Amino acid sequence: MFLFLQFLIVGFDEMATAALEVGEFGMSFFVLACYMTVLVTAGINGNKWWAAALLKRGFTREDTIQASNKDAALALYVNELENRSDS
């Protein structure tokens, strides 16, 4: 769906560029608004969509860890598992 919207916006962008050449700014604003809406929606929901896709593929949710990146999160998780097994 996201990819389809991207292609649709590219098509509208061509029309907006042609309209802009003749001084019609409304179409350009419409395309920009649509494009920004798609990007913001993907930015807000991207991690949720990724998590849902992983769960569908059979992964399980073990824990939630706040970290600066994926590698740091994995290191913290492994450290936590080691601390649990030592107890």
C-alpha cells in the first residue's frame, strides 16, 4: 500500500510540475500535502507495522528494552539474561 501511494504521488508530481509551469500552485500544494501525509504516517506507524510483520512471521515478543540502537538493545538483553541465570 505504501509503495502504491509513493508511485501515485510521483505521478501527481509530474502533473503538479506541469501545472506549476503555467502558474497553478494549488496542484503543487495538494501533491506536497499528500506526500507529507504519507511520510508522516509511515514515520509514526513504521515500528508498529514492523513489529506486526515480525509477529506474523513467527517471532515472539520477549521484552521491551529502551536503547539507542538495535545492537545496544541486543547487548542489554543478553546482559539481562546472563544476570537472571546467575541468580
